[in-house]
Amino acid sequence: MRTRTLVVAGYGMAGHRLVEEMRTGNRGDADGTWRIVVLAEEPRPAYDRVALSSLLSGASARDLTLAGPDVLGDPRVEVHLHSPVTGIDRTAGTVTCAKGRVFGYDALVLATGSRPFVPPVPGRELPGCFVYRTVEDIDAIRAAAQPGRDAVVVGGGLLGLEAAGGLRQLGMRPHVVEMAPWLMAQQIDAGGGRVLAEAIARLGVRVHCSTVLRGIEPGANGRAARVTLDDGTVVDAPLVVFSAGVRPRDELADPAALARAERGGFLVDQWCRTADERVWAIGECAAVEGRCHGLAAPGYRMAETVARQLLGREGDAFAGADASARLKLLGVDVAGFGDAHARTGGSIEYVREDRRAGTYAKVVLDRDGRTLLGGVLAGDTRAYPVLRALTGRELTASPDTLLTGA
């Protein structure tokens, strides 16, 4: 049997999961059908990008590594670092790397990830401005930190709040700027966002919602020195971190005549296949039936879906992402699950809030008040496992009993 070549363009978390599934998942490629060539852009093998903030509290880059000796020493796997794919020839079945080397493929999986979105504001390229994406970004932020000074984080989502927590650990006074009316607006509602903002304010983090960055001005040394917000607020800050979302890395699409989704990303079907039967896309660069998913878990499921196809095994298509999440942000417990924003027609919201204790809990019920559709927890998430398991099912107790975690 001829050994076929699988080329994986990108070696982030989704790309690594694909390699692992091909090697060992559900028996893996026991017959040695595939040779795997991984073309990585970064100077290091795959690592846990979700845990980047731990680098600011004592962890090392080695602690985050996902690709151990078992992968890097596997004779079936070639990993080429500093080798981003720059072109695809679908007719010839080859990819070209930045170094000019050409690799042939029988199957190509695009796992190029995403890039941080930096708003087009004046001063965004000044020294002292950073994104929050790679180990090298974190190293640069640590080197530039000035304890006792203010710093600005643009973006009040998960990554932005993690960045603020990291800057606080470095001794800086973080300001978080979020254009939405409250923090974590995609995961939680206004009540939960208020409790979260009040809790992190007590830790010294200033929150500026419903406003955007207007510009960054340099100081006498040519570095970032002053940040102006659209609401007129001015912050003297020598360090600015952009964490305002990501955009899919899909620049290989147009030259290769691969379709892109309306909002970006390689357009793929529910099996993560492009229109070319030899080309797939997974992770943050993949727009599954037109939609990109910016979390690690959906990327893992995409990788598993593609691996089963390459290995000729049965399995389910990628069925979308569950946005439910239980998080600890700057020491504050937060959770959102199901229809957290009560967007289902006729739904009922039941809220329990204790301003003195700093807790907020909400469940969303159907119009009959019998089926749990979703909810939000902030300050205390002990009820999350039970509520998450009950989502979509009829209540087993009163909302008040469930929210107290009884």
C-alpha cells in the first residue's frame, strides 16, 4: 500500500489535535497509511495558547508545550518550524513555504489560525503597543511593563480580561476598554457584566464600557504615552495591549481559488471540506458553513472530524460549537450557558442577585416556565454543573432552589 502524504499548514492547537488523532486517536493510523508533514509559522512547536497568561505569573514556555518527544520523535511526523505556507498549487497538489521549499500532498489541512484584530486608530504602531497572541508577544509585554504605571487593554472579552490580569501581576494599573455596554458581552448578560466589573474594580482594574479607542499619542521618547477614548477619557499609559478579537488567517484562499466566507475564513462544509476534495480547513481559520469559531474546543472537534475521514472511519460531522463556558477572570467566577441572553421568543428570565455578596444568577425558561433554556452566573458558579446538565430539559426543582446550588 502506498504511503500518502498529509500536509498540515499551521501548528497551533487545532493542528496539533489533528496530528494526535492521526497518530493515536481511536487506534490512529495503525497501518502507517499516512506520512504527516507539519509546516509551522512560529519558532516553536504547538503550545497551549489558552494558557498564555500563565507566562506572566511564573510559568515557562516549556510548561505550555503540547508537542512532546512522542510527537516530535515519531518517524511518521515531520515538523518544520519557521516554515509558513505561502502558496498552494491545487492542480499539482503542492504547497510552497516561505523558505521556498515545496511539499507535495495527497491531503492538505489548513490550520492557519487567526490574527489579532488591531483597530485602525492613530498611534497603533507606536513602540509600547502590543497584541496578545504568542509566547513572543507575552515576552515583549513583560519586558515593557512599568510597575506602578497605568496600562490600557483594548477589549473586554475573555482574552482582554486575562491580559488585564497579567498586567496587574506585573505591577501595572490596568484599564479595560470595551465598546459593548458590559464586559464579556458574548457570554453573559448585563447583570453578570455589572457584577464582574464591580468585582475587578475592587482589584484596581478600571473598566471603560460603551466607548472605543480614539488614538494613542507618543511621548518625547517616541513611545506610546497617552491614550484617548471616544468618551473624552485620557489615560497616561506607556503600554497598550490590543485584545479586541481575531480575524481568520485565510490569505491563502484567493491565490488558490478557494472560497472564503462572507466574514472571512476558508469556506468549508460540515465535514470541514472545501470545494476541493483534497483540501480541508480546521480551527479558527475555518468557516464551517460560513461561520468561524474562535475557541479551542470547536477546533478540536473539527480536527477529530477530519482525522476520521482521512483514516476511512465513520463518525459525525462537525455539529457546531457549544458556547457554554465556566471561567475564572481575575479571580472572579463567571459562567454563561445555553440561551444566556434570552433570545428565544416568549422566554422568561428568573434572576437572583445579592449585591452585598457580589453574586448574580439568572436562568432563562421557556414560555411555560418548565424547560431550562440557559443562564448566567457571576461571583458564584457552584450551580453551573447542575444547570448546564439540565439545559434543554424540564426543571427538576424550582429556579430558586437550582440557583442556590441546593
